[in-house]
Amino acid sequence: MTQFRPHRWASNWIAAAGLTLVTSVAILLTETSAGACPFCSAVEPTLAQRRESARLTAVGEIVDSAEGKQNVRVVKTLRGKLPSEKAEALSIAATGKFKPGTLVIVFVEADDHGQPQGTVVAASELGLSYFFHAPDMRQPAKQRLAYFIKYLEHSDALISEDAFLEFGHAPLDDVLQVAADLPQGKIRGWVVDRKISGARQGFYALALGLATDRDDRRKNASLLYSQIVEKADDFRAGFDGLLAGYVMLEGDRAVTLLDERYFANPKAADGDVRHAINAARFCHDYARNVQAARFAELMRKLLSRREFAAAAIVDLARWQDWASLDAVVKLYDSSPTRDAAINRAVVGYLSACPNPQAADALSRLRRLDGAGVSRAEKELAAFPAAN
């Protein structure tokens, strides 16, 4: 089965969510493109993606389950062919407990000595109708996403989740094509609905930032601001999307708020700062109402904070902010209590910087701590940008 991965713009967000810094440094000079939404956690493929990659897609009905197998009576073949013209049923490895008579969508990814290997997804009649009419992957992006808009937060869980995943996998440029069609009034309600997951709310908050109507933008900015300044004692999933959405609406005014509350505030909760970093990364690349240099200014303020310094160095290098060179070099530590992540980031930054001063600084560090620099270079080389 084809592996569906987040697009390139998600690389930094994955790093923030737990990927090693070494990986982040290795990709810091790769060109950023408009990939999947970084606030959506859309790691599962959509039904349309699964249909596209499967050898056989069909609608069926569970007959029975036995010895780890599910027997499915095929009702209609949507893509591909059954193993034989006489075949009316498929025997598939069990992927869950389904009662006889359950309607399912069948995806067969491979054949093993004539035995289909695949998965089934339970679906209601509404779910099947939604799937039948969903545009395939070859249709224009605007047409495809327009179809899924009306199914966001649908009462049928399968439909709602799949429609959300479609937007989670969509490049930002595609989402912008349907920005004027997004139901801003409903989305404002979803952003504050505690029954909706934080991951979805992160996307919906960003969607508010894409509003095209002036009145909607005013209402959206007011709502997002109130959510940002609201007191919260726990980790706020999706908060980075909320911050980014506010910047997309309010520009420099919003950046000043992020600066005061998170980047220049040593008392800010670590979780909130990490969300602010994610928002700054996104807005540096995609916000057209703020000069990119402003986000570099924010990130430089984190160089003095040990817990965020490594991540800040990575972003400054990716943004080619070579004015930070002197401050970055000073963070290299050859003592026994060194922070390996910071040292790797420093070496990565100096290796990427084209200025002669960077080469000189790296030579000085190599004379000071040859083994440490060599170790950092080997670790960075172990994570090629193509990964």
C-alpha cells in the first residue's frame, strides 16, 4: 500500500512534536513548499487516497468471521477486479470485530498467492453515499475540497473524520482556493466547542485566518484574541493553529502579542512557547501580511533560553538569518555538561552559512573541540534531507 506522508511544510511541525533535532537540522535548507496542514495531525490516509492506492476497492457485507479471517460478500466493485469472475466473496484478515450484515468498504492492497490482503472500513448507508460521490484524486483541487466542506463535523463519524483528513492533507494553496466557501460562522462555533478535538480546532482556527469577508475577519480576530488571552492551566492542543490564524488576520499587531506573551516572556509556559514557535514557523513561510524578518527577530530571543535554543538555531538557519551568527557561535559548549542538541544545531548552522566568518568560526570550534564537532557532523550527515 502506498505510504501517505505529510507534505514538506509539515517537517518542522513533526520536529516540534518529538522528532530529533538532528533530523530538523538535516532538512533546514530544503525548500519549503505548500504541503499538508501542520495543525491537523493528518497522518491517516483519506478514503479517496486509499481508493487510489488499492488494487481493488469494493463495497460489501460481512458474512462471518472465523480464525482471524473475515468473509465479505461483495456487493459492488468500485475499482479493480475480483480475483475471478465467479468470485462473490473475499476472505480478508480480520481488522476488527464486525457483526454479520455490517456494510463495509473493502480495500485490497496486495495478493498473496491468490489470497487478497486488505482491510475493511465499516460504513453506514450515508457513509457509502458520501464515499460513492467523493471526487477522485485526479479532479481539480477546488472541486474536490468544495465537496468536502459541507461534511466537516457531520453527524456520521466516518464522514466527519474523512472530510477533515481531506483538508489535513491538502496543500495550503488548495485550501485558499475554497477559502471564500468555508462556513466561517460555523467554524467560529467549532473553535470554542469543547467536544471537538484540539487537533481539529487547530485547523479550524487557521481556517478563520483565511477568511475573505471583512466582517468575518473582524469577528474572527476578536474571537481568536479572546481565546489567546484566556487563562488555561493545561496543555492546549491546537493552540498553535489558533495563534497562526490570529497572525493571518492581524499581521504585525498579532506578532507583537506573540512576542510579549511568549518570546520575550520568561514566565510563559513551555507548552505555550512551543505552540508560538510552531505558529511563527508557519507564518514566516505563509503569512503575506508580515515581513519574514519579524519572525527571525522573535526566534533570536529564544537563543538565551536553553530549552528552546536548539530549535531556534535550526529555524534561523532554515530562514538564512546569518545576522545571528555571533550569537549562535557563543552557544557552543565544549564542557562536560554540554547540551548535545545545541552543539549539533550550532555546527549545522555554521555548515549551512555561506559567510566566510562561519567557516572561520567552525574551524575555531574544531580546534577547541575536534571530537565534539566531528561527532555532530556525523550525526547530521546520518539524516539526509531526502528522508
